[in-house]
Amino acid sequence: MAEINDNKRLMKNTLFMYFRMIIVMGISLYTSRVVLNELGISDFGAYNVIGGLVIVFSFINSAMTSSTSRFLSFAIGQKDQSTIRSVFANTLYIHIGLAVAVLFLAETVGQWYVLKVMQLPDLGTRTIEIVYQCSIINILLLIVCVPFSSLTVSFEHMNVYAYLAITDVCAKLGIAFSLGLFTGIKLEMFAILQTAFSLLTLSVYIWYCFRQGWIDTVKPRIDRAKVSAMMRFSGWTLYSSVGTIASTQGMNLTLNYIFGVVINAAYGISAQIQRAISSFCLNFQIAINPQIIKTYSSGDFSRHYMLIRRSAVISFFLILIITLPILLNLSDILDLWLSKYPAQAIPFTKWIILTTFITVIANPFGVSVEATGRIGGLSLICTTLTICSLPIALLITHVTRIPQSVFILLFLINIANLFVKIHFCNRHTGMSWKIVWLRILLPAFSVGATAFLVCFIINGLMPGKSTVLFSRMAIEMAISVAIIYFIGLNRSDRDMVVSFIKNKIRK
């Protein structure tokens, strides 16, 4: 009965997250068009690279996000309310301390880099300062928000998470439209309004957590044992976050150093598409990750392995349904969406999407290893590989002057990291390589190759741009869904999907 309830909750949470990502993706992509038209390519690229630099200082926060979610989910799996409250209180103290540390680094090293090193158009010192300071405040608000949002996700209240995300993108669209009301200060107002809404989001999360009774008051007592355990775990996730920064903002700064802000604008467009597409699977993984950790905490390894497989395979399929038509029709989509855009946005987007396929399969194995708490070896190898890609990318782009070589390198690094994560999952949890190959990798890549071949033929039989674009994409998505359902899903997955749909229809 407990497993049935868990499956129902998982499907319900997945449905919330799926509707969230459909709405978020559509609004986010349209918002990018409005912002790009209002700011222009140079200002859009400048905002992308300035805001991106601040993210470099938030890598500590990324490590603590993973640590917070892991410890909260583990405590919930053990049904220990006092531990949950203690973990939350101590993580809040830690995040406040991190916010102070990030503020110091951003106002010293970060400000020096922005004003003295970064290649920016003639924006003026005042504009650069306003945009940069607003970006810093955004990061500080995000850091303090993490314990509250992690608590919401760990208790699997995905409806609230989904509603807040939809409100967020709607607000950003409203901000983008409001830029037309300003003359000469659009970039500054864009940064200020984004910061104001971040403050509102934090306030809502705090109110909701108190309203649910998950936290009554935050007592001014630090549990040194719990803080020590979390900091040891976070030390390795911190190192992993350095790799994430190297593969995203590090590469963005490399492109800025070699090619300037126009290439940053191309990267910003491709990154926006990637974030929107990734939400189609990463939000599903957000819904399933707490159960992966809880099943390990409770010792239910058969369900633990099933959840890893389901998370990896279904995430891959969700990405496939959306991205295959995009990959085959990318230039037509960008012409319709943006009309004017940097040419490099096309190859950047294609390589980023291909890398996302690998990332979504690898993520569940990493979550499984995190559940064990033994993440040292995994973090050391994967992050070292990723960090090493940064100087290699700088050398390659300097010699070849080919911007997309950065993304080809990242694609290869992510393939290597996938097999490293599988190895450590096998080592620490006992999940066999046979299951990984036969029930995860082979079904995913065989379905992907089959769908690509069929849709590529369909694409060739239906030439034309805007007149047949949506019909062509709809047909390609329908074909992908059919191939996934009949070839990619096993009997258990199909039964779960059919049962869930029938129950919804009856209601």
C-alpha cells in the first residue's frame, strides 16, 4: 500500500511539474524575445555576462542546496521530526553565513573583474554598477531562499513549487514588457525589477513554510555535530559546483575574453533554450529525487534501483519528445522566435541540447551516490575532468577561433562523467552494470536513434518554413511519443501511465 501511495504521489507531483514546465518554457522563450528586442544584442549580451559572473560566487550556494536537500530528505525518510527541524535551522544559519561570504567576494574580486577586465560595450560605469549590484542582491536572496525551497521540495509539495515558478516567469514577462516604458535606462530597470521580484519570492516561501508548521521558530542554537556532517558533505559538493561553474559561466567568460559580447548573446540565447528544455526532465527529477534518497534511507533497495531507472529513462524520453523537433527545425524556429539573432546561436544550441541528453541520464546515478553520503571519489574525478576542460577550451578557441569547439569539448567530458557516476553508483549501492546497460542505456539510445531516423525522413518530406513548421513539429513529436510508448517503456511503466490517465478521466 505504501508503494502504491508513493507511486500515486510521484505521478501527481510529476503532473504538476510537467504542466509547470510547459507553461514556464513557453513564457520563458517568449520573454527572451521581448528582452532581446528591448535591450538589443549588445546590452543583452552584457547583462548575460555580468549576471553570469555573480553566479561564479554562488557556487558555494549550489553545494549547500544539494547538501540541504539530501539531509532534509534523509531525515524525512526516517520520519524524525526533531531532526528535520534541527537540520533546517542549522542550514539556515549556514546559508546566512554563506551570503555574507559571497557578498565579500563579489564586492572585491568580482567588482575588480567587471570594471577592469571584462569586455563590455560603452555602457558607462553607473549602468554597470547598478546591474552588477542588483545581480549580487539576487544571488544573496537566492542563497537565503534555499533552505525554505528545499524544505518544500523534500516534503514533495510540488504544486507550490510549480505555482511559484509559473508566477516567476509571468512576472519576468511583465518586466520585459514594462521596459518599453523607459528610455535610456532599460538595462538598469530590468535589473532592478528582477531583484524586487526575487525578494517577493523569498517572502512567499518563508510564509508558506511557517504556515505548514514545518518550522515554528528558528531557535538560536547551532548543533555542531550536524553542521560538521553537512559541511563535510558540502565540501565535496562544493568541489562539484566548481566544475559546474567551469562548464557554464567559465565557458561564458572564455567566450567573452576571446570573442566579445556578441558571442555572449549567442550563448545567452542557447542557454535560455537549454534551460527551458531541461525543465521538461529536471523538474520530473526534482519530483523523484526525494524518493530516491528516502528509499535508500529506509533500506528499500529494489525500489531505489527502480526509481533510478525510471528517473533516467523517462527524463531522457521527455527531452527527446521536445528537442528532436527543435534540433531538426532550429533555424526556422529561431527565425520565427527572434527574427534577428547571432549566427552562432544555432551550433551552440545544438551542442548544448546534445549535452543535456547525457546530463539527464547521469543525474539519477549522482543522486543515488549522494544518498549514501560517500561522494568524495565521485566529486574528485568528475569535477577534475570538468575543470580541466576550461584551460583546454581557452587554448582551443584561441588557436582555432571556432566558438563551438567549447561545446564539443563539454559534450565529450559529460559522456566520461556519465560512466564515472554509474561506476560509483554500482560501487556504493550495488546497482549492477547489467541493469544499467539493458534497462537504461540501451532502451534510451535505441529509442533516440530510431526516433531521429524516422523524424529526419519526415522532415525531408515536408519542406518549408513557417507554413508547415508547426504541423511538421507536431507530427515529429507524435512519432516520438509513439516510439517511446511502444519501444521505450516496459510493461510496468505503461501500466502506471495508463492507470494514472484512467483515474484522472474517471474523476
